Amino acid sequence: MLNNEALDHYQAAQTYMRNFEFDLAQVELKAAINCIPTLKAAHRDFALVSLCRGDFGRAVSELLIVVGIGEPVPFSENQQEAIKDEAMKQHYRAGLKLAADSKWKDALIEFEWALFYRPESGKVLRSIAFAHASEGHFDEAEKFYSQSFSQDPEDAYGHADFAFLLAAKGSAEKAVEQLSEAVKLQPKVVALHVDLGWMAESKSDLEKAESEFQEAVKLAPKQASLWTHLGKIQARRGDAEQAAKSFEQALALDASQLEAQNGLAGVKPVQAEPATGQTSGQASGPVSGQSPGPASGQVSGQSPGQTSGVGKAKP
């Protein structure tokens, strides 16, 4: 079994060497040597990689083993654990770099190598789940999210990622549960409240949506767009007074919020002019034929338009 594992590591190292990825090649050669300390081909390539990385002392040591002058010394237990940690870190970084370029299949290969070295790593499991979801492999993604929560139940961003996966699959109720758990774990993260508010609003749960945006504006009171969206939700709920306050707060922060201007016009319409004629109990002066001016509180000159919406957070 160790022979097969050593061969896997050695072949992986060969691939990384051809791609001039010497850090990854080195950790795989170390892993191969850990399986079979006398594997001279691995020592030979380790010497070459060490030269390319500028580690001349290590290169000489490995060459002495290759020519039979030196004897390979098995790695100690501490050294073996250090190799696993370094290999996991190198593969995980490589996976993140590939994921940033949306190269999900290649990223999965690196994440799976990282998981090989540290199968209990919650962050690696979550990254594998996210990569599968990005490839459209929703069942696999759900499986790895579940595994990641068993290793790291307090991973708020994992719950948020899982929520959007469930929403994409049409499981809206479960999606809200997962996003609610994310908010519970990280109650000070504005983006999570915003995401939960949007998701609740999409389900027509306006009470929940308003509650989450109220929390969001408490945490980020200078964000005009948050106040604008809160006002829109309150207007939909029929609370014109609170909606007006939210729109006014948005405009106080950013007078160019056209959506807030329109919203304010909607909840504070122009008051109707009183009918021309005499009013009983008027203090003094003739009123016949008098044309009253516009009532106080009239809103005018507002232009329709749109402002950018609140963005959603990315796991």
C-alpha cells in the first residue's frame, strides 16, 4: 500500500516539476520519501528541486544518498506532521488561486490533495463543497458542506454558502435556516444580515426582511443604500411613517439616492388643495373667490431613477 501511495506522490511531483511549481513538487517528493525512504528516484528529483529553490545544502545531501555515499534517514514523527501541514497549506493555496480564476476542476484536484493530508480540515471541506457547487455538482456539494459542519460547526460562512446552494436547488426554507444559523454565529457581520434580509424578502417574509435590514443599519449606519432598502420594505408593509424616516436618513447621507427620493415621494404624497370658498369659523377677511396656495409638506421636483442595490456577501 505504501508503494502505491509513494508512486502517487512521486507522479504528482513530476507533474509539478514540469509546470515549474517547485514548492508543490517538494512537498510531494517529501511525502514519497516518507512512504519509502530508500526511493532513490525521489531523492534524485528532490536534489534537483532543491537546486532550483536555491537550497544547495539539501541538494548535496540528496545527491549523496543517490550515489550511495549517504544513507536515508526516515522522518521523525514531528517531521511527518510538519510535512502534512506544509503539504496541506501548499495545495490549499494552489486551489484558492485556481478558484480565483474559476478553474474549478483544477482547484478541486488541489483541494482534494489538501484534504488527503488533513482530512479533518473544515476550511478545506468547505472549499471542496463550494467548488462542486460552482461546477453544478449540487449533491456532492451538499455532502461536503455537511462534512465541513461536523468538523467546524461554527463556520458561519460555510452555512451562508450552503444557504445559497440550497436556494439554487429550490429549498428556500432550508436556505433560510442555514443563513439564519450563519447570522447567529456571526451577528456583527453586516453582509450576512443583508443576505438574510434579501432571502426573506424573496419569500415575501417582509417582517423578517425588515428586522434583518434594521440590524444591518445599526451595524452600518452610514450606508445610504441600506437605509433606502429598509424604507422600501417598510413601505411595502404599509408603514409610511417609518419608511419616510428611513428614506430621509438615506438622503441625509447621500442626496443622490434617487430611489430614496422616489420612495419618499410615494409615502409623502402632495397634499390635496382645500376647496375654494368660505370656510365656517374663519377668523377674518373675505374668502369668496380666493385661491389658496399649495399645502405645506408638498414634495416637488423629484426625479425618478434607480440607485445601486445592496450587494450580497460571498463565502
